[in-house]
Amino acid sequence: LQTVSNSAIRGVEFFDLRDGVDAVLSVALDDVIGAVDGLNALTGVTDTLVIRSDAADSINIIGDTWTESTQSLDTDGDDIQEGYTVYTDDSAGVGVYVENV
């Protein structure tokens, strides 16, 4: 998201990179602040972004203000909990859930 204007992407709940193609996604705090807007139906948490990926993908969370934790969520409705690494920035009030694969 480094080459996309922060105002170009709004109201995003998730990115799904699970297509078998090697994807690289870098996300900074300003990207998340610009993209999220309100309650995320997948997490049940306000102002969060979910990134689903497969083993070939590389997700880079940029910056040093993030707090890291883990959480399990059923984000695809199959009653199976997927594991996520959760990056939160409490001062900005946003979070990023990155699927563990």
C-alpha cells in the first residue's frame, strides 16, 4: 500500500491474498488509518483490517508503534478458527489481523 494514496482506499475490512500467487503486501499505520472505517464484521472490532494469506505470501507491517498479540477467529464462516497475529496501535485506535499460515 506504499504506492497508493491513503485517501484512495476507504472502508476496507479485509484483503484476501490466497490465490496461489506470491504476493508481497506492506502496510503502514497511515495505510490502516486511511482504509478502515467502523466495525469490521470479521473481527467484531472497530477500525481493524484483516489480511488473509497463504504460505507463498509476505506481509510486512511497517513501523515501531504496533503491539503484537495472537488471536483465533473464524473469518470464513466454516466454524474453524484461523490463527492471526494481531498488530494494534492503541494511540491511533486501529488494528491489523494477519493470518498465520
